[in-house]
Amino acid sequence: MPYLGGEEALRELRRALSNPHVQADPVRYRAAVLRVIRLMAQGADVSGVFPEMVKAGAVPDVVQKKLVSLYVRAQAPRQPQLALLAVNSLRKDCAHPSPAVRGLALRTMCGLRMPGIQEYLQQPLVNGLRDKASYVRRAAVLGCAKMVKLQGDCEVDGALVNELYSLLRDQDPIVVVNCLRALEEILKKEGGVVINKPIAHHLLNRMPDLDQWGQSEVLTFLLRYKPRSEEELFDILNLLDGYLKSSSPSVVMAATKLFLVLAREYPDVQADVLVRVKGPLLSACTSESRELCFTALCHVRQILGSLPGHFSSHYKKFFCSYSEPHYIKCQKMEVLCELVNDENVQQVLEELKGYCTDVSVELAQGAIFAIGNIARTYTEQCVGILTELLGLQQEHITSAVVRAFRDLAWLCPQCTDAVCQALPGCEDTIQDSEGKQALIWLLGTHGEKVPNAPYVLEDFVESVKSETFPAVKMELLTALVRLFLSRPAECQDMLGRLLYYCIEEEMDMAVRDRGLFYYRLLQAGVEEVKRVLCSPKSDPSLGLLGNQTKQPVNAWAWEFNTLIPVYGRERWALATAHQPVEPSCSGPPCTDSRSRDTESLISEGNKEVLKVQPSTGSLSLIPDASLTAEQFEKTWLSLDTSCHLSLPWCGPVPPDTIQTALHVVHIQTIAMSKAGAQPWKAYLSAQDDTGCMFLTELLLQAADSELQVSVKQSEAKPEALQSFISALRTVLEAVAGLGS
Amino acid sequence: MIGGLFIYNHKGEVLISRVYRDDIGRNAVDAFRVNVIHARQQVRSPVTNIARTSFFHVKRSNIWLAAVTKQNVNAAMVFEFLYKMCDVMTAYFGKISEENIKNNFVLIYELLDEILDFGYPQNSETGALKTFITQQGIKSQHQTKEEQSQITSQVTGQIGWRREGIKYRRNELFLDVLESVNLLMSPQGQVLSAHVSGRVVMKSYLSGMPECKFGMNDKIVIEKQGKGTADETGKSELGSGKQSIAIDDCTFHQCVRLSKFDSERSISFIPPDGEFELMRYRTTKDIILPFRVIPLVREVGRTKLEVKVVIKSNFKPSLLAQKIEVRIPTPLNTSGVQVICMKGKAKYKASENAIVWKIKRMAGMKESQISAEIELLPTNDKKKWARPPISMNFEVPFAPSGLKVRYLKVFEPKLNYSDHDVIKWVRYIGRSGIYETRC
């Protein structure tokens, strides 16, 4: 955003900066520099005063030096030629007697993002690493990492790495930690910094000197070290014991993770550790810093996944307080659901009941669903509470209760009777689509137990014209046909009316098609309808499964203290789904990134195979064979599957990567589901030089670990088909290999 | 590792933006504003993922502070760092407000430069930072030799939190035991949850490198000492049996030697100069609840509500509680309120939907009462009033956890002042945290 009037102000500033009188007066000089910085912060283009600013940096005043450093770092990428001017005076500053100035100069130089700076950096950095002031060494160590990052793909200097490794023995704790951080970045390609026995032991001994950030990071680095013997392992655990009770929650968490990972073969040690961190975790959960509290609650949930009873006796700690933010309340409710047991169920339910009348609709519904969840184990009490809530006749409460009831009827068939008794009267209060659907489903499926079910449904049929949600109409159709099977006399007439309406008057195609479908099904005879519609009315196995899966601690020990418990595993997988293979630091702009992705993909996959493919065999695919979606569909339906195969697959599908990868071997994508959709499907087409077409469907079922591939061919050419399939397989396997 | 730090005002305008890593682009600043600050609904989580970038935010009054990263980082550490950053800023310019941030923006950039390098936290102790941060820069024009050597000695010294050569004419120290007592009580007067989170804050003005030893009435210590001196066992059990307290969980400032605490339960340390937080603790047992709130709400018909609230103070009659404020929530459709109270002032604040009852001072073992008649507008909204809890604020001159400082001894072997020469002050302040009674 250009700053209006900036030019005028800037001209004036330039005059001031180059005025010898101003330069002679430190106070005025600094004020002028400060004004430049202010202008810059407001978004003005201040690149015009670069030479003057560089000159202003050459005064003894440290404050002014810092201001100029701020300016130079921000402006250097825009004018690399002029930035060289700054480099000169900065190099001079690197020999300044004051450590603060030396450190600042090093930091500034490393922060100049311009090509070719490396050659100027090398010498000052090496000197900085050997500086007698630790302040300078700290800056120099991280400066090395910055320099390597700027260089990009160049070979890493072995001498530098050795120097850094030796600096791990430095006196200053922050230098030690910075060394670890720098080595980790520099050696990223080789798998990061190596923690061998001497280094690990050295770090363990230095732990008490470090500040909380250092401790927390060193504990994370120590995860890499594998103790040689059981004895050594327990020595390490003993040494680190105190950190489980550290004042900083992040150190506690990092220590916990290290303990859990190191003791992966000793379940009793793990259990013991979890008992010992209970106190610190609980105090983090009740702390006044809400964000930290949120993080701790997420981790408590993770622990509860393996040890359901772990926090049961402290259930009161997870009661919500009125003024807490929404996200903490939601987390606490989830925790409460998970730690319910025979002793505390009464109190927990009482508490949750209180939240059901909360002003926030979302929270109230959340509490109702939480009670619904607990109902899978403690059915009677919960159904009682939920029924009571119906008495309030609140729109959002009733809707949520009915939805909870629907899930319950499906999961715990024993409570169906109680649920059915509670239903009458609900229809007047429910307004939203989800609630209506749940109610209609219940009435259709368990209609024989609700005396007035047909009449309630009749009301819905009467008002179907004014119904806004198509999903409700479809649910109504299914429910009414189902109810018709058990109570034909009461339903026949209105079913006729509903079908007539849906087929003749309805504007929504999906509803109309559903109507036609039932109409034709009914024409096929009652037996046929029964065969199609009378599926089981409940599935108790589902509910129990959800409760029983106790994860072993080792399943999440590596995820502890990362973002995964905070986001939840699914969301994390989604968020990182299409992470590019190697984020490059100084590449061409992003328009090219697609093709670059493919290049790196091929180089990582089977390069030779892919390159050889088009020339060998009888197959050569035409690069720009175009096929519209309609043509594709027509051809697809008219052909038989000529080949079917399944490939091993795990994790989500990165659609963009697949698409570009297939494009390289001249296979076009006609249509594709979004990332993370379940089931995931894609339709591909390709044509070879003889005009033979290959149509392919890729299908990935939700819980499946195999990708189903079906290929159809327009002319029967077995050889060509074989080569096509092998090409396709190579690409898919390469992508799968990247994904895992 | 933190890729960037942004500070926004309540409108979402960027006040400060500092990017440490190249992977955080300019658009990240806007992404957070659009997705979180300007989002219509409530904040879903303090951690937000937008386009593979994680945003960690905290709010201080109406200022948003956000740390941004693309790595899978350790969430607790990032939040702790943000808190620390707030502390450091507060130490420099007081309250974090838009005006203060705008006035001090150069200083903030300077601070951000020192406490984070390449996204990694560096030295963040306020005391140690003061030597590097040159803002205001009165002295820095001609940095003296002495100061330069100070930087070196401090930075190379073994003790990162204290520089050498500190001298005071008067050796003084202040100990503040600051507690916040949290309560959630059911309408029937049953304690649902209660805990005290406390801090011992020390302000020390001591010369040289003094070694301090701090003692309090922690149960374990007292039992241990009781065993140590066999003769006194009987006495100490009689004398201090009730006065010792059980600490659930405590943590110390970096300067406390933890190994000594674990083995002997003694708290010994060399304190940083000036103010710092010596320890932080939490207790849940035997809490002295300074006030009891007894609510009585009666619905008279559909348009009237009668509320009576009694508060009882429960501490020594000689002590005085201050700044007492009771907040009684009223329904949204309140049309008028009549309040009668014996003590203090009560007012209905329509904008806050509450009756606020303020009492300046109240002695222990007293009782006071307020009664109010609330007239309601008839509404067709059938939504039941959620009855938020009655909350209370107060300040009392004792520690609700029962914690007592038994001694604080100072030894400085090199300089010639002894424990007796040090002037010591101890003060106890108990404040209300979230002190709520459901009605």
C-alpha cells in the first residue's frame, strides 16, 4: 500500500540525513533515522534513501546501528547492488570492540536476502564462531545455518560442520543449543544432527544450565539417541527425572515424550511416568493461561485414549467454568465423556446436564451429544436426562436430543422403547434439517412402536410443499415407504399423495428420482420392497467397538507434544496431505511449481522405467488426446472392463500430484474427487497413436489399503493394454511411494 | 521453531510483523486476519491451520499476538514463548495496548530481534535483556568501558540471570505471596472444585552474589524436620500439625537448585537482581474460602424474579477484605430492578446484564445481604434463562492456601553484610480468581 505524501516526506528526510549539521548532532541524526523506519512500517517505499541510511549505520551509536540494521534487512532484497555498500560497513563492524555491535553486524549480514552474499559471509562467520564473547558466537552459529540455507543446493562445507560439532562443548548454554539447531538445519538432507553417545551424555550433563527453551529442545533432540544397554537407559531416565516436574509445561511435555519413547519396551515405566506427570498436567489444565490449558487438555485426551481410567478421580477438575472460552469448554466436555466410570457417572451427568441449557447453541448441543455418547454405556440414566430435556421445548435442544436418540437407537437396540415413548410432541419444536431427518428416520424405522407415527408423518406430508430442505423430503420418502410396510392401512393414502407430489411437482431432481425409484419399486411388488428396505434396524457392534479400542501408549508416544494431539490425527493428515516433496528456498515463482513437482517426483520414483516407457513396446500415447466428460461417460458405459487390478496404497491421495504425474506420461484426467473424499475416485483417459482408447477408473475405499484400478479399452489389443497398465502402475506406485 | 510473529489490533490491522523464516510469506499476515480476527463465529481454537501454516494466538486485552510456523512444533513451547514475550514487553512499557505498541514499535522490533533469532528463542530473561536493549538509549551514546565488560561477563558468566558487581547501600528484600483462589460452588453450598494457584514473587536489592534460603510451612518439609530432631517431634506435631499445608504441585524459578530441593526439600538459590517469580504452586486441600455466597432466586410469575444473596466472610475478625464486588447476573429481558442492600453500593448495569454490588471493606466473620426485585418483560422467546453463576471479586490480606513464609536467610560470604543486616518485608495478598457460585 503506497503511503500518500510519502515521496515528499522522503525527499525531506533524505535532505536531513545528508545534512552535515544533522550528522554532527547524534540526537537529531537518530530522530531522522527513526522517521525513516516509521515510514517504512507504515508501508511507504523508502528504498530511495538507502545510501544515506547505510552511511547512518557507520556511527558509534548502537541504537542507530540497530535501526539501520532493521532498515537494511528489509530493503536489501529490492536493491542488491546497493546492499553491497552496507556489507562493507558491516564487515568493519564485525571487528568492533563491543560484542553487542559485532553480534548485531553478523546478524544483519546473515539476514540480507540477496544472491552472492555468501562469499562475504564466510570469513566473518568463521571469526564469529571463535569470538570470545558468547553473544557473538550465538549469532554466528545460527548465521551458519542461515548461510547454508541461502546457498541452497550447494555442497555443505565439512569443516564448518566439524567446527559446529566441536562448539557443542561451548561454555555458553545458548551457544550449545544454537549449535544443535544449526546442525539440524544444515544436515537436513542427511537426516539431521547425529546424537551419539558422547554428545548425548554431554547434553545430559549440560541440561541444568539451559533455559526452558533450551531444555525443551534438547529433550526433543535426545529422542534420536538410542541407549546401548538397559542400564544406560535407566541412568538417563534417572538423570532426567526432575524435568517431569519442571516449572515450564513445555519442558514437562518434552520430558514426558522422551520418557515414553525411551521406555517403549517397558510398559510399567511408561505407566509410572504418566502417573507422575498427572500433577503437572492437571495444573496446566487448570492454569489461567487459556491457550496452554487448551494444549494440556488435548494431551490429556491423548493419554485417556490409552488409559481410560487415568484421570477419573480428578473428574471435577474438568468441570467447565462459566467464563472459560468456548474451545476449552468443548475440550473439557470431551474429556468428561472419556473418563466416565461407575463412581463418577452420576456427578458427570449432572454437570453435563447443566451445560445443556447454556446460552451458546453450539455448546448446549455439544453437551447433549456428550450425554448421548455416555449413553452407550450408561443407557438408562442418560435416556432419562435426555427425555427430561425435551420438556424444555427449545428448538435447538430438542433437535440435538432427537439426533442423539437416533444414534442411540442404532447403536443400543435395548433403549429403543424408551426412545420411542419420548418422541411424541417433538415434531412441533424441531425446525432444522438435521433434527427433522433424525425424527423422520426414527418414526419410519421404529414406527410400529410409536402409536401416532403415521399422523406425525402425515403432518410432514401435508407441509411438504413448503419444506425447504431436499434431504428432509428424501428421508420422508424412505420413512413413509418403510412405515407403509408395517402399517399399510394408515399410510397408503398419504404415501400416494407424497409420491404424486414428488414425481409431478417437485423441482429438486434428487428428490424426484428418489420418488420415481420408490414408485417403480412398489410396482415390483411388496416382497421386493421388503427385500430392499428391511435391513437391520440397529448395529450394536459399532457402539462397542468405539469404546473398546484402547490404543497402546506406543501408538502415540511419537506424536506426543507435537501438533497432532492439538489438531487431531485426521485434521493433521488433511493439513499436511499435499505437502510438496521438498520445499525449495529460492526457486522460480509458483506458476512453475506444478511441473517442478513432477520432475522431482519422477527423479525420486523410477526414472529409467518412465523414460524408457514411451519408446519400448507397441504403445505410444498421444499427448493431447482430448475427450469431453460426456464422451467419456458414453464410451465408459458401452465398454466392458478389460482389466482389473489393485495396488497397495496407504494414506490420503494427493490429487494434484497424481494429475501432474499422469500428465507427464500423457494420461488425461477427466474427473477426480477432492483430496480426502471417501470413497475417492478418479477417471482417466488416454489414446495411443492407432486410435485405441484406454479408459480407467481409480477407486479408493474409505478403510481400504488398496487402490482399485479398472481399465477399459476401445479395441481389443492385449499387448497395448499390458504396456498401458505397466505405465499406469509405475506412475501410481511412484506417487504412492511418496505419500507413505 | 517460529517462522514469524504478528501483532494486530482489534480491527485486525497489523501493528507489528516480523518474519524470521522465508517459508512464511506476506499473505500469512492477511490469512490470519481474514480467517480468525474477522471470522464471524467464536474462536474455535487458539491454534489455527490455514493453508498448511499453523497460527498460534493469544489475546491481551484487545490485542492479538500470533506466532506462525509451518513446522510440526511443540504447542506448549510456542504458547509459553508468547507469554514470555508479553511479560518482557510489559516489563518494558507496561500494559500491552495499541497505543503502547505504536509508541514503542522500534523497541519491540529490537526486542523481537534479541529474543528470537532465525525463529529460535534466545535469551528471554528481562534482567539479562536490559544490557542488550538500547532503546531510550541515554547511556548507549558513549558506552562506557565498564558496561562493555558487563555484557561480556554477563554473557560468559556461569549464572545467566545475575551479573556480578552489584552494590546496594541498603540491602533489602521484599517477598510477596500472591494467591488467587478459585472456587466453583453448587447452589446448595457444596464445593464442586476449589484450588489456589499462588506465586511467591521476590524483589531483591542485595549486593554481590548472595546465597538465599527460603522456608515455608510445607507439610513434607515440616515432617522431615520433625523426624530429624527427635526431641522436638512431639512438640512440632502439636505445634504445627495443623499449620502445615499440602502443596500439590510446585515449580521454581530457574535459579533454584532443584537437586537440593529434591534431596533436602530446602529451597536455596542466588536470586536475580530486581523482581522475579521465585515459585509457583497449587494447592487443593484445606483451602480457606474467604467468602461464602448464599444465593436464593425465586421466580414470581412470569414477569418477576426475586433474588436474595447473602455473603459471609470467613476469616479472622481483625483482618479486612477489600475491593469486594459481587456480580449477580440478570436475565436478558430485564426491564427494571429494585435493589436494597445493607452495606456498600449496588447498581443494576443494563449493558452488562448484571447487578453489581460493591463493598469497599469488610471485616472477617461478618455477614451482609442484598435483595433485589427484577421485573421482566414478557417475551415470546421460550428460551429458558441459563442462570449464569454469581461471581465475586475481592482481595484479602492473607494467603487462602494457608501458606506461611517461615524464614528467608541471606548469606554473602564475600561481602561483609550478614543476614541480620538485610531488611526483609513479607506481604500476603489473596485475590479471587474465578470465584463462582451457581444459582
